[in-house]
Amino acid sequence: MARRPPPIWILLLAVVLAYGAVSVALVRLLRLPESFTVAPWLAWSAGGGLVVLGTTLLGLAIRHLSLRRAFGAEIYAPAAESFLVTSGPYAHVRNPLYLGAIVALIGWTLLLRSVVLAIATGLMVIHFAFVARWEERELLSRFGEAYEAYRRVTPRFVPRPGGARRK
């Protein structure tokens, strides 16, 4: 019997804890300050706005994808049971879950003015870039030309000015 990998939420929790520990260690080893200075009005307005924007995007992406799929419950499902989501926020970027998380993390970093969180956010951005590339290979093998056509017209993370462009 083949061993199944652990659920995605456990892996995500492990990654977040590991990046948090690495970030704390870097701050301590490099003797960086625990926080950085930002004007309170900027921290609250920009940080708060980014948290709201990122959380909203996460919610919209989960709503279009489903909570089960967003947490990877269907990642090992047979191709016949899968379908490609290209509507809602997925019409504008291929990875709105990651984009929403990045925007919210940047907002929290500003709100809390935390060097540790800034480092952890940087690590998460790099992590999301690698995971997105892996997911794209999986989606290409699963959906073939349909995914390739979607990939050609939909940016990975940063929406195009003026919205989605479909042929």
C-alpha cells in the first residue's frame, strides 16, 4: 500500500513555523532590531488596507475554488475528478490565494512593524513562487492545452492593468 503524504494544511503549518523560527534566528544572529520605524498613520492606513485587501482576495479565491480544494484536499484526486477554475479572481491571476496571502502578510508586517515578520514574509514570497511553478507543471500535465491557453493569457501573480485579457 502506497503511503500518502500528510494533508496540505499540516505541511503549510510546518512551513509557517519553520519560516517563523528561521526569521527569529536571523534577527537574533544578525542582531537586527525587532521592529522598524514607520509613521503610525502609514502603518495603520497602508498596513490595514493591505490586510483587508489581501484577506478579501483570499476569501474570493477560496469561494471560487472551494475550501477543500484551497487546502489541497483534491491535489491527489484523479484527473477525471478535477476541473480547471478560470473564473472570478482566477480570471485575473493564476494564483490569487498566494497573492492574497502575500498582500495580507505585507499589511501585517506594516501594522506590526516587525522585522521578524518582514523576513518571514520574504521567505513566504519565495516559497509561493516555487510552489506556484510546481503547481503549474502539475496543472499542465493534468489539463494540457486548456491550462496552457489559460497560462498564456493570465499572469501568475500580478494582475494586468485594465483587467483580464481573453481571446
